[in-house]
Amino acid sequence: MAVRPADVTTPVDATPAVGPEVLAAALSASPEATALLDEQGRCVYVNAAACAVLGVPADEMQGRALPFADGGAAPTGPRGSTRWRPPGAPRERELEQRRRPVTTGDGRPLTVLTFRDVTDVRVQRRRFTAFATAAANVAYAGSLRSTLDAICAELVETTDLAGAQIFLIDESGTRMRVHGAAPVHRWPPDFAVRLDEARRRGAQLHSFEALRAGRPVVTRSRKAQMLADPTWAPLHHQLDSFDWEDFAAVPLVVRDRAVGALNAYFRPDHDPDEDEIAFLTAMAHQAAVAVENARLVAEVRGEATLDERHRLARELHDSVSQHLFSMTLHIRAAALDPAAADSTLLRTLEQLAHAASDDMRALIFELHPTLLDTHGLVSAIREQAAWITTRGGPSVTVDGPDERLEIAADDELDLYRLTQEALHNCVKHAGATHVRVRIGSPADNPAMLVLEVADDGIGFDPATTAPGLGLVSMRERAERLGGQLVITGGDAGGTVVRLVAPGVLAGSG
């Protein structure tokens, strides 16, 4: 027999006691969604507010369990929350519940369950927290990569994404590099290399469409499209390794100029709506601010560093080198008159002066490798190799093209410094007798640069060796180049440092 609200009384120990008429009025007039449940969790009564949340008429709920309850039972304890997806809804809703026991006039125990939809409130709260956290990261972070990784992590946690990436483009607008990702383990180190291969095969990147359009681009069932497209074959395994379906690309814009894109991979049960895309756009703006801040800081630091290096180089050349040369002339003049000085001493002084002059020239080259500007990367590395060999270091051979490689100036300097650091490690730590440097590009991909430094030294295990500043610097430079740096042991011992940098050479577009 159905129980009418008027038949219900509160238990003896309830405080305060509520009469049946008051309870009936409260249940029907309450603004909160309220249901009266029997011992099996079936609805005895639901008010209008509850019907509005459930989207089901009252007569259809009579004698049935609430659709979001687990087997008709209320959550453990007087309060709780549950997630529930209404029929036809794009995503789950979060319901906050509260229950209270009551007893009918004939002693039958029932439960008054009130619930409300807190999805939007909590989503907005999480979004605000994520936005504030991202803003704080932008303001205080010292590393652009860590900042963009943190923004992606906030997005994945807040929006329940399967994954997120932030790509930045170079000045030509044709090359993209991954500068932020989450979860980090989901994106392998060679992702950029595989992406470049897919682009070379003709794969269409919706990130570029977002950049060209200057607005977000949302693609439904993007995963199925990419897996069915043979041009995406280099990334098929990676794209199929996690559960996602829809895709959105949001441009990063700084002063009306697109500098990159935020890529969002949505889970199959998550249908992105306008509010969510608006939130992604707001987070993309924070990422763009971080990129611009990093650019300004790098520009100031870079200009100051280069200006200081050039100033030191000029001073060393105009003062120290000239003084040393003058010293050599005076020593030679004195040597013509044996009575004026001891010839053995003078010859010693002359040798020291020449050595000091060589050191100064080497220092000037270290501060600013002139050949890098005039003849390019391979020539500068060959000069560095010759200097190492003449200074008593291991013999160094350089295999590379005779013609100058077409590389952007900033990339060229990063490549030179990375090679310089690898050679320094060979001299200082490896105990090598021979080092081979290889520079070039695969025959089937002229836009990709492969740089390898291999020695025959004692070798080391990068997995068990704490990275020093040199290795950290090399990895940072590889990251700026959008490449993959791998350090392994050689087949016959020693160490091999290998950089694969897609799109570094001219013609990558």
C-alpha cells in the first residue's frame, strides 16, 4: 500500500518532533529535491523539485528506485555524493545527498532523501582553482617547460581529459614543438619526431587549422579519423594506446599573433560544450602569457649575454692579444743582442708568450665562434675539433657536408653549444682516444638534422649517474630544438650522444 505524506511521523527520538501535516507540507513545498524511500530504497513520494532534477514525472518514479542510487540504497552515512548521467546527457552530473530517517504512524521506517545537483558549482570552483594555480605558475616559474606541463596537468585533472599538450611554433610558422604535456608518461620522447614524420606524409594537423582560423577547432570522433588515415601511421600506436575520442585545438595568441596551440583529448564519455571550450581558451591564454614572459626574459638575458661576450672578445683582441704580440717583438729584439739578456731565458719567454696568445685566441673563439657566423655549424665544429686535438686531447674527426647547412641562427648556436659540451665531456670524463662527430640528415627527410658524438672512452650509465649541469644544459638545448636527445653506450664501448631534431634544416615547411 502506498504511503501518503500525511501518514508519516518523525521517530520518537527525533528533535524537534514534526507532525504529519508539517512533514507533508515540507516535502511538497521544499525547494530542495526530496524523495521519501521505503526500506528497499523505492520511491514512496517525490516532490516537484526532485522530478525536475531527475527529468522524470512523479507517477513514473512511484515504487521505483532512484536512478542514481546504488541498488536503491542511499549513500553510506547521513551525507554523501554520487555521480550520475541522466539519459541523453553529454556527461555525468554530481549530486550531493543528505538523508534522514523517519517513521510512519504504524512504526514503518522510511528515509527522507534530499539531493541537489552541484555539478556546475563544483566545476566552476575547480576551474577557478586551476586558473589561479596556472596564473601563479606563470608568475613564479623559472622554466617554461615546467610551467606548460603544470598547466596541462591542471587541465587534465580539472576537465577530466584523457590528455593535453601545448605546442609552440617557430618564427617561420611551419614547425611545431611539444613544450608541455600531461600525463607526462603518455607522451613518449620521440612524439615530436613521429609527428614530423606524419606531417611529411601529408597528415593534416587541426592545431594548424586553429592557428590559421584564430579560434578553437573541435573535431568529433577524431581518434577514429586519425587511426583510419595512413598518413598518421607513425603515431597510430601512440594514439591508440589510451582511451579518447573527441579532440579540440585552441590557439595560443600573444598580441594578435598565434604562437602555439593547446590540444585537448576528450574521453569517450565526455562531450565538450561551449563552457568547457571557453575554459580551455582561458587556460590557453595563461599558457600564451607564460610563453611571452619566457620570450621576453630570454631576449633580455640573451642580448645581455651576447653583448657581454662580444665586448669581452673585443677587449681581449684589442688589448691582451696586442700586448702579447708586442711582448713577442721585444723579446725577439732583445735576442739579437746576447749581451743584453740571457738567450735561454728569452726563448722561454717567447714560448710562453706564444702559448698565452694561443690561449687568448682559443678563449675568444669560445666566447664567440666567428666561424659559426661566417661558415656555419660544421666548420665551427671542425675548428673546435682541431683545437681539442692540438691541445693534447683525443683525436676528433668530423663527418659532415662541406656546404653550409641552412639552420636558423638561434638553432645553430644551440647545436654548436650542445656539441661543444659533448666534446668537453669526452675530454674531461671519458678518457677517450678518439671521438667521431657525425652531422647530417637522412636521405628521405632533408628537413631532419641528426647529430651524433661517439667516443671510445670508459662510458657511463645515464640511468644511474646523476646528471650534471652539462647534461642538463644539453637536454634543455635539445628541448628548445624540438628534438630527442639519447645517450647510450657504443657497440664497442664508450658513449654515444645522439640528437634527432625534426624540421631544423631549411625546407621543413
